Amino acid sequence: DTAVSQTPKYLVTQMGNDKSIKCEQNLGHDTMYWYKQDSKKFLKIMFSYNNKELIINETVPNRFSPKSPDKAHLNLHINSLELGDSAVYFCASSQAGGWQGASYNSPLHFGNGTRLTVT
Amino acid sequence: AQSVTQLGSHVSVSEGALVLLRCNYSSSVPPYLFWYVQYPNQGLQLLLKYTSAATLVKGINGFEAEFKKSETSFHLTKPSAHMSDAAEYFCDVSDYGRGGYQKVTFGTGTKLQVIP
């Protein structure tokens, strides 16, 4: 069973379009993340949710809107796609929680990524 | 604020040679440190983690890392490189951020090339 799965694996689209990437984890984790990896392999945190609540929003354009219908799912919707959005997007999850459930030694479990190409 | 520095964006070693990938961190509190590996077209996988139980940490695939507080380092080593070790390696530090939630900061990655 795949622990963190995201779809689609590849996404090719034109500038100006709207697209979504879906992510699901079956690990029972409380926290989920979206990361962007550019062509130089730099990993940048975009969003983090804990139990459906947004806890990290790292200066990401408003065109990006995450949605967490339940703690096992975190989807990413992107409006008006731009050339600079081309990258690999990774979903991840961890056991970490807030002060009452703090476990900062929890590793992240990553999906296999969605390669977005905007033409 | 925490940060992670990985020295060397590319490292080349011969098959059978020692692998050494460097990671230095800065953190205002004792950190939790991790190494991840990313194979082509895949997500990151945990190699090993330091959680203060022991300074020498053993991970998967024969890798290990030593936490040295005096040097603020957490370098990754493997005695003998295999061709299958060719991948991108990321060091990261985990700390608490706003609201007490886990904050993860990744290094910029080191690409390991293994030469036959």
C-alpha cells in the first residue's frame, strides 16, 4: 500500500489554465505539507495543515489554494498558471502536532511528486 | 532561526570509496536532524534521524551520521559506495515553529555521483 499518494504524476498545461493536484495519506498522520522543488532541487515549503487547519503559509501567491477536506487529504489548486510554476510538487505527511502533540522528531513521508510543466 | 548548510552541491566518489556528505546546522535549541535520499523521479525517503539518544546514528543502506554539537555538524558517511547510492541527499533540521508546530528546514541538497 502506498503511504502517501498524489495524482497526477505528470501535468502538462498551458499558461492561464487552472489545475489541481490531489494527495492522500493512509498513515494516520495529523500533519500534511506541500513542497515545491525547482530545477535545482531546492525544496521550498508552501503549506502545512494540521488536522485540516492551515498552520503554515509561506509567502505563496494567492493563485495557490490548498484544501484539506479531512486530515488524510490535502489538495492543491492552482489558478491562472504561469511559466514559473513549472516544478515538481511534493505532498508529505508527518506525525507531528502542535504543543499538545508535539513530536519534532517525526520524519516526513513523501509522495512521489507531480511534475508540472506550464507551456 | 534555524538553518541548514550542505557543503558541496555535487560529490563524486569511485565505487567502493568512502562517501562523506557534509551538513552543518544552526538552531537556537537542541535540534532534531534528519538525512533523506531522493532517487530520480521519486520522493524523498528517510535515511536516518538524530533525536539525542545517541550521537552516532545508523540508517538504512549502510549509511550513518554523527552528531557533533561542538561543530554543529551532522555529516553523512558510508564506508564503501555502491552504484545504487547515486542520488540526491538532503539534510534537514526539525524545530518548533509558530504555534508550537513542527518546522522543518531542508538543506539545498547534495548530488552524489558514483563512478564505476
